Amino acid sequence: MTYPAELTELIEEFQDVDDKMERLEMVFDLSDEVIPLPPSAWTQESKVHGCQSEAHVKVELQDGKVILLSGADAKLVQGLMGILSIAINGTAPAQALLLSPDFAEEMGILNSLSPSRSNGFRNMFDKVMRDIRMLV
């Protein structure tokens, strides 16, 4: 699959790092990439079910492009949201829907996470894709 340039660059950055702890630090740093969804806007509809943390995502279309707003009570989860934001923000819905969660495996982040965090990332990814489908 052809990824957006920014995501391709991020995948390569993560692939260059062998140390799992260093990868996790990189994920923490990516929490700054999220467009915040403030806790006051968290609802049952925005909740990521099956995530170990309190995590919320909201997908919007702005000028025909996907925008992900997100928030969580854990910085690691916000970092994972940052990765997903880089992957889809600013793309057309049809392009975003072509994305598979395999990119996270290519990055090597899933094997740096606990099984429950990996599962939470997958649940977040699936929810975002469902929400994009509902918008189009």
C-alpha cells in the first residue's frame, strides 16, 4: 500500500529504532500531534470501547478532508492517536478508508505495547474507520 508521505516517513523513523523503550518514548512524543477533543466533548458515541484507558475520538470532514479529534487520559494512548492523526488527517475519506492497521505493525510499535494496548489501538482504528464510513 502507498501511504501518505508523512506516514511513510514516520514508519521509516520507527523502523530505524531497535530499542522498544525508545520506540515507546517516540510514541509519547507523538501525543502532540493530536487535535484535542476536550473532555467536555467526550460522549458515549466518541468513546473507544475496548481501550484500557478512557479514550475518545471524533471524525469530522472539513473541506472534504478527514480530521480526527481525539483525547485520552493516558499519554501513551494520545501518542497512538497522534500516529493515527498523521495517517489520516487531511486525506480524502476514500483514501483514509484504504488504510489498514498493518502500518502500525510495519512501524514495530505493536510489539512494543502490551497486548491490551495493541488491542486498544486496533479498536480505536476500527472505530475511526467506521466513523469515516458513516460520514460518506
